Amino acid sequence: MNEEFTRSGTSTDRRTAPDIENGQAASESAQTVRTRALKRYLIADPPAILVIHLKRFQQITKSHMAIFGNLRKIDDYVDYPEVLDMTEFLAPRKADYGLGNANENHHHSPQEPSRRRVLYRLYAVVVHLGNMLGGHYIAYAAAPGQPSTPDKRAATQDDRSWYFVSDTSVRQCSREEAMRGKAYICFYQRI
């Protein structure tokens, strides 16, 4: 079977940890159940600043002898949004299920938890130019504009000036140029 499946013993496998350590085999009636598993991370308390670091390398051989010889840079373009809605990645609040303080108001039942909207707006992008052996980092950064508002339509109307930054060189650039970069790290501010 594929390695993407998890393994768990059933109730017929009654070995204890010392038995397993001593190498005692399970009885012939022991069964192994393999099932697909899903791992998901949820955000309990959304931060004011969200930093997303994209994996930009891939191991191409199983050998661990060569440090960079078995790694390849992933140089594909990744489409990153200017306004990022993280609502679907929020962990449910305990209060939504009657588990909070007794003093808290419980207006919602477990079937209908309250949904708070969490939006972030891109304000900087770091790009790596080069390969695994060397290169150069550049950045695109937005100068602060009008105060942000939780209204998504207003948040998408970008009135900010964007800048290209490379060592001691800084020049104004278009929003489109900043959004075309092959992002390595994206910085978002909660709106």
C-alpha cells in the first residue's frame, strides 16, 4: 500500500509497549487498518501581520551526502492575492459551542457558529533571483495609503504606491510589477 496511509492497530492487537520493545510478534488474528489521513492547521488567534514563506526548493535524490547537490530550486510562478481571506482557516471559538466563560453571551448554537471575517492585505513581497548556490534578494513594498477598512471592495481598491527595493536602489514601480514577482515570502497586514 502507499505510504500516504496511516497505520493503526485494531482491538485484536493487544500488545503492550514492553511487548513490542521485546520483539514479541502479534497473534495471527491481529489486523492492520489503513486509512487516508488529513492534517489541517487552523488559526485560533489571527495575527496582525501574517508572513507566508513559500517552499522554493525540492530534494531530487535520497542522498544526504551533498548539501546543495541534491536540491533543486522551484522557480515556478505562484499566484498570490492582494487581499487574502483567511476566514475558512479559523478555528471555531469555544464560546460558539458553549465552552467559554459563563459570563459570555451565547447567541449562537453549535449548528450555527458565528463567523468572523479575517482579511489581510499584501504589503510586501520578497523575491529570490538565482539558484540554490547563490543569488540575490529583491523586494516589492507598498507605501501606506488610506487607512484600511474591513470592506473587501474598498480593500481591493489599491491607492498605495509600490516600490522596488534592491540593496541601495529604490524606485517606484507599478502594482502589477509587484504582483508578477516569483514570491519567496509574502507579508500581509490584517485589515
